[in-house]
Amino acid sequence: MGLEFSGTIEEVGSDGVGDWEKGQEVFGLAYGGCYAEFVAVEKGMLIHKPKELSWEVCGGLCEVWMTALQAMYLVGDFDGMKTTSVLWHAGASSVAM
């Protein structure tokens, strides 16, 4: 259970991928198991946490944000050059927040 997380990097693997360092504030998605004190994730699933966003917002943002973007661009074939607005209805979720 749990796909989203926010926290501080405790340890970085030695594969040389990315610019991640111990102590950086991050958030992102995992394949599960985020209801834990520590999680291990691929570096490609990390996003730098902006200072203006709280840990709580970041910890709940990815699944909603990525679901909306996937639906809009991959499923809906959205083209921002042709379409200037989107009306998004999501009756029982935060996808349209």
C-alpha cells in the first residue's frame, strides 16, 4: 500500500544516475510500500521538493498530478497549441483540484 512519498534522502545508490545527494528534500512515486519510515525508490521517480510546498502536499501530489497529465496528454491527446482551456470533472477524487 502507498504509492506516494515525501521526505529527505538518507542514502544514494552508487550507479551514478542523477544529481541526488543525501539530505535533499524530495517527493515522488514508488511501486508500493510508502506507508513506512523509509522507502527505496528508483532515482527517476524523484522530484525535488519546492520550499513553498509542504511535506503533506508533496506527499499527496504525484498520483493526482500524474493521473491528470496522463489522461490529458496520453489518453486525450491534448495539444496546448490548438486548445487553450480544459474543463475537468472529477466527482470523487482530487484529480481536478
